[in-house]
Amino acid sequence: MRFIISKSIRSANHLRKYFYRNRNISPQSADRTLLKKFNSQRPLGPMPKICYAPWQNLFFNTNGEGIMCCKNTKVVLGKYPQNSIHEIWFSQKKELLQNAINNNDLSKGCFKCYDAIKQNSISSMTSIFYDKYGLLPQTNYPRVLEFELSNRCNLACIMCSERVSSSIAKQKDESYKHQEIYDEEFVNQLDEFIPHLWEAKFFGGEPFLIDIYYKIWDKIIERKPRTKIVVQTNATFLNDKIKKLIQKGNFVLSVSLDSVNKENYERIRKNANFEKTIENIHWFGKRQKDLGVIATPFRENWKDIPDIIRFCNEHEYHLNFSTVYYPTNLAFWTWDTGSLKKILDLYKSIELPQKNNAQRKNKNSFLELISTIENWYESKLKNENFNEEFLGYISDQQIQIDDESVLKVNGKNIAEAKEKFFKNAKNLNKNEFEKLIQKFQPQTFSLPVDIVYLELISVDISTIIDVINKSDEAEISRKIKNIFNKASTKYIYEV
Ligand SMILES: C[S@@+](CC[C@H](N)C(=O)[O-])C[C@H]1O[C@@H](n2cnc3c(N)ncnc32)[C@H](O)[C@@H]1O
Ligand code: SF4
């Protein structure tokens, strides 16, 4: 049955490619060209929505929070155990996010996907993963559940954090006591969701060390055995219990590997043993064709990336890269342009074969990594405030979206606010002021920059004139950006 559905999805995609080829997703969009380009590059072809996660996915993180996907940490739908899984999934906030996505508005916490689109780094984008569910008939329940239920981990990798590694938490605070939020009751509540599940994904901590996962796996295998169970593991240990379990369920493994040089690997992955990890990876690889490998490129291992690709090519493993935004002192995006140029020079000098699927996939992942670094490099050359601005843009500060605080606005409301603003601002040169506002490029597809007028109508005009007179252009631009960002979290724009 599933085969027939996926076959019909493929043929429907060919049709949609034809129909959508020349259609703009949103006529209001400020970034129409970018959006069109993104659609033309989606592996399954153009789709009506930018992302299907708000209809298909629910992610639980180590704090008990239920969110739309692992990348949007800004909008929390609810929190376990205060809210049940049912309450979290059926929260009104989900509808508000659906509304935003329907309008191609990625300003409600979806900056990582927006950034990936801008940087032409499409294939490893989180949103792309949900495309395959986009054409299926809509159900009231998610087809995908993602679990990051515990930070229990045996390693203390140098780029990771205490939020997902209990070993790092212990390193930072000796008195740290590991506490689980999710309990037996959580597993029981999954009964309502499992019949609708197609895919369940498990992150950590280290998934094979997290007791509650074994209970959930048993339940899935018993109730809906064909559900794909995806596990992201550090591959540091593998015992008979795990081996048996993997043969029983429909497991799909993805392993982490940040260097194929023993010394570097063990320096990055503290407490791990290189030879053991490689042995385990090959055990998984023998059992699973197209084994997934995730490498996390950052300042410590940038020279090792080409060798990781060669290793994956040799064994036909499929490589993806995990972009490091934090910690900022290890990430590429904060590095000076000289260092980024060095990375680019090395990476661009490398020729990669494309003889089979794995090699083609790995080359594509590598080209996207280069494109991401190149974008940061060029942005830094153009803008000396890049680090500061990018940090503000990616900050994990949560967006308060709830029924009371969010206001739905449309073009008419904005035009009225603008008219009211200029009526009160007689001393302001309208044309010059509008030019200042229009210079600012919003980091979103469809929120018009004019939403700032909704905020500006409540600011004293003399304060605005004072800012204009006393500040340089960069300072004014920063102020407009702050007003825009504030407005973008307060309003849902309806096309
Ligand atoms: C947090 S780990 C959890 C699963 C498992 N412990 C593992 O290492 O595969 C998931 C993935 O995130 C990657 N990762 C760790 N720190 C990261 C960071 N600061 N930025 C981006 N990815 C990171 C890891 O390398 C790994 O591939
Ligand atoms: S193994 Fe995974 S969760 Fe553990 S410290 Fe390393 S990256 Fe973080």
C-alpha cells in the first residue's frame, strides 16, 4: 500500500512540476525569485507550501517542550507533563504556525530553513524531509514524531552542549544530577498517536542509553511494526540487546563521524574510542544499505572533511552535514574572512567522483557546505557588523505566540497604519522616511517591511525625528530592524 502511495506521489510530483514551474508561490513575497529557485530545487519537485512540518510533525525536546520541528525552538506548542501530548498537538499555536507557513512567512522561528534557502543549501534542510508527506491526504494526527527526550550521553563532544549531553552537564557542574522529565505516562499517551505514525525519530543524548526509548520502540514494534524508526547515534557501543532489537524493528540508523583521523576524532568526541566506533559503523553499514553519516564541520575538523567524504564514498555511506551555529567560538560563521578563505580554497580544490548514488549525494552535500561557507564569507566582506547581526537573528529567544497576543493583520490594516502615521508626522519628509524603511531587507519571505508602521504609530514622533537627526544610516537601519523583528513576532500577516 505504502509503495503504491509513494509511486503515486512521484507521478503527482511530475505533474506538479509542470503546473508550478511558472507560478509564484506568493504574489506578495519580497523574495519571489529565491522562493521560485527553492521550489525548483526541491528533491520531490515544487510544492504549494514551503514546509509541511506543522501538519505532519511533533518534536519533544529535553526540556519537555513540544515544538513543530527540531529547528524551530522559538515557538513552544506546550510542555510535558503540564500539558498532555494531546493538548500539545492540538494547541492553537500550531494553527498560528500553519497560518504563517501558508503565507510563506518564515519569521516565526524558522530562520534556519530560511537561511538554508538563502544559501542554496537545500538538500540537508529540515523542511525538505517533510515534503514526502505533503501530498498525502491530511489527517488530524502527525505522521512523524521526533524524540529528544533525554540528555543521557556517554560522550562530551567539544562542540555539543549540556542540554543534550549529561556528560557535558557533569563536566560543567559536578553536582549535576541527571533527571528524566518523560515517564511511563508519556509512553501511555503515545497510544493515541502510534496508529497514525509512519516515522519516529530518536535523538539524544545517546539514544541507545536512554531507557524510555526501549519502551517506545517495543510499543511501536508491537502496535505498528512497519513504522520507520530512525536513530541518530554516536555509534560508540553496540551490544547483543541492541543488535537483536535492530533486526526486529524497521530501524534506519544514522551515525555521527567528525573525523577519520583517530587523534582528531578522540579529541573532538571525548570518551569515545575511534576503532570501536568504526567497527560499529561498519556493522550498521553491512545491515543497512545507504547508511547515513552526519559530520559536523567546525573550526576543529575543517581539514578532516575531505577525508570523511572519501571514507563515505568508499563504503557508499550517505553523508550529510550538521551546521554549527553554536558554540559561536567554534562555528565557521564567526571566523575571520582570512580563515574562511583558507577553507574555501582547500574545499574548492577537491575533485569528487560521481559514479554511484552515494558519491553523487556526498558531492552534493559538500557543494552545499561550500555554498554556505561562501555566503558567510561574502556577507562578512560586505558587512562589518555581520557577526552581531547574525547573532541577533539566530538567537534562541522564544517567540510568544498565543491566542491573545497574536494579531492577524492584512495589507489594509498596514496601509491604514501607514496613513495614520504620516498624518501625525507632519514634520517628517515622507519620501525620505519611506526610502529609509524600504532599504531594510526583512529576513522573511512574505512579511512586508511596512508592518513597522503598525509599531511606529504608537511611538512619539519627536523621538523618531531625534533618532533620525542623531544617528548614522547603519544605526537607523539597526533600529528599523529591531522594530521589524518585534512586529514580526506580534502579528500574523494574512495575504
Ligand atoms: C546532539 S547529537 C545526538 C545524537 C548522538 N548523540 C550523536 O552524537 O549522533 C546529534 C547530532 O548533532 C551534532 N551536533 C553536536 N553539536 C552540534 C552543534 N553545536 N551544532 C550542530 N550540530 C551539532 C552531532 O555531531 C550529531 O551528529
Ligand atoms: S555523542 Fe551526541 S549528544 Fe553526546 S556529546 Fe556527542 S554530539 Fe552531544
